[in-house]
Amino acid sequence: LDPFNTNIIYAGSFMGGLFKSTNGGANWTNISNGIPEPSVSAVAVNPSNSNNIILFSGVAGNNFVTNMPTNSIGAFITYDGGNNWFSTSLQWTQSQNIVAYDVKFAPTSNNIVLAATNNGIYRSTDFGANWTQVQSGEFFDIEFKPSSGTCYAGSQTNIFTSPDNGLNWTQVSNSSYLNGKP
């Protein structure tokens, strides 16, 4: 959702790209022109500037029509609400088998963005233009504590936390679920 106008909604699709509705979901327009891979695995709208949107192109698994892998090719950013898209420094080839699962802007410092991937957690300090890997492993979810720099990331079996907007991470749970000991 657009943080300033609840009639503006964004939705990514497996094969069709990123869609935008300006009338509360009654009508939709594809706004992913210029993105080379139409699959969208994660999207985030900057809470302080809704024209600033980040999406990750590509999704986990195989395309159900062609049975070809649709892994991520990286992060793309728009500064004008989806009219023009730009590549960021976080780019991959599909043969690298990397998938982005989640992307979030930090609530207290909207220039900081975190992405959860099967190749670790990536962090940007410039609205998503440039990225650094800050934690290795496979992560599926990123959540921020409201009004705080504290954030959490979920892996397949554990939870990690960061007190500093995703710069440093500590494992805070140790699940033995996969070892048959729930």
C-alpha cells in the first residue's frame, strides 16, 4: 500500500510483473516496463516517499508453463512511482539460483533497506541503490519493530535479531525441529 494514499495498491505477480491500482483495487495497470524478468518475488514501498519502490525480479521454483527456473536476477528501483526502473548493485544471473523472499524499508531510517534471500541478508543504506551482504544463510522474512532500529529475520529453523537496522545479526533461537525434536 501507498503510505499516503490507501487507494494506491501494489501487487507483484509470478509471471506478470508489478501491478498498480490507484482506485482501491478496482482497476490495475502493469508498471514493470523495463524490468527484464517479469516475475516479482518481493516489493517494498518507501514509507516516507511512496514514489520510491524496490522490487526483486524472479521467484523460487520453476515456471509452471515452461518448467524453466525463475530465480531472481536482482533488485530494481523506481524513484517516480514505477514509470522508470533502474538496476541496483544487487544483480544476479538465474544460473546462480538466488531467490529474494522479502524486502523491507527500515521504519526509523527510510534510506536503509533489508532483503531476505536464500543467499543471506542484504542491506542498503542509500534507498536500495547499493547493497552489501551482512549475514549469510537462507532467510525468508524480515520484520522491523515499529519505531525502532531493531529487526528480526527468519531462517528455515531459527530467528535472528539485529539492534542496529540490520548491520549486525545474532541468532536468538535454536530450533531442533528438523532433527525430529520439536
